[in-house]
Amino acid sequence: MGGTGAMLKKERLLYKWRTHFGYFVCPALRGKISHGFSTKFLFQENYNYVEKINYQKKIFCEALKISYRSIVPLHQIHSNKILIIKEHEDICPPSLLEYDGVVTDSPSVALSICTADCLPILLFEKKKKIIGAIHAGWKGTSLGILPKLLNAVVQEFDGRIENCLLLMGPSIRPCCFEIKEDVLLILQSRLSCWERAVQKVDNLFYFDLQMANCLQAIMMGVLKENIWSTNFCTCCQSGWFHSYRRDKDRAGRMLSIISSGG
Ligand SMILES: [Zn+2]
């Protein structure tokens, strides 16, 4: 097994620094579409959790030159539910938006995902200018949230999988993502690629989220050269990232944002 490192060797996201935070961008999309994966935000304001996330969104939107008001406010629930927003359609259902992904062809909305270990994935279909964002933890991954996003690109927006770029942001890596037998059994029953995404070391099992999603993407027809990633582990690198596994309820969140309208 080559590992995701070998599989994705050349396609690396680039790091940029702003005051208070840094973020990763895709070199192939720089100057073409506003997007980024934040690292930890380093500021001391005495905000509560929700205020802090909103403040982070505001300053990240400013850096990316995206309107903060255009962000679709998702309430993530570790599912495989994807919100589909078509241009010129009403996008404001009255209830809470309980989804772990969103896809649109509208340049007037921005998509945002919050994570602290789970894998954030941004999608860009370059011909039809379709954008997507998903939150893929082990549950969402095992439920096929990425294949579901790719199917929506094709079926709902007439896009093509070979035109899709997938950007995988920082997440927990197998070095820290030990799973117990209950999770292993679920992965074995739901993921056809589980053997390549689970590593066994000294009778302990470790899950490679990025590998599982890459394999699912490639099986769906995404071109290997269109998959971009980072090698960082959110749990190991405490100076850079928030991690739920490391910090439990005290963990903050990183943001991933994309918009085709700027
Ligand atoms: Zn680690």
C-alpha cells in the first residue's frame, strides 16, 4: 500500500498567513475562485462559542473577499445529508439547516464547513462553476457523503466528475485516529475500500479519513491529479489546529469556505 502520501504526492495545498490566522489554498484555483481552509485563529477576544465562530467567519470572509452575509448557515450533524441550492431558487427554508454538505451553481452564495478533526472537502466543477463543501468524519465517510456530493453534481447540475477538483483540508490522520471495534465493524460493513483505509498496528486499528475519501473519489471517476490535500494532522499539531479528540469540549473549530462569486 502506498498510503495517501504517495497517492497525492504532488498535489499539495499552499499555506498563506494573515494577521491572527493562516489558511490553505489550492494553487490551481488561486485567482480563479475564492476558497480556503483555515488553521487555528489566534485571538483572545472573550467570545462564547457561537460568537467566536461567527467572528472567525467574518475575518476569514474578509481575507477571501467573500460577503459574510452570503454564507449558508449549516448545522452539521455527522450525516450524509447534502443541501442542494439551485441558482434563482428560494434558498431559505424556515427550519434549521441540518446538513453536512451543500452544493450549488449559484455565484451569490458562499459555502462554509466547520471542523475540528473531521475532513473538510471543497469541490469545484470548473466547466459549470458548481461548488460544494462537505464535512466528512468517519460517520459521513462511511455513509458515502462524498459519492453523494459527486452524484448531485452530475444529476442536479449536469456537471461532469472529470471536471471536478477536490480539495481536502487538514484533518486528523491515522497517527492519531484510533478506532475501536464497534467503529471498525461499521466501516467494514459500509465501506468497500475499508481495508486500504484502516491500518493495524500492534492490534490497534487506525482510520485514514483522507485515504477513504480519496479512494471513494477515484472509484467515482475523479482524476487523481484533481485531488489536492495537506499532510497535517489536526490532533498532533496543537499549535496549528483545533482537535476534538485532543481537546474534547474545549476544542474550537477551523473553517473551510468556498464561493464562485467572490
Ligand atoms: Zn496525528
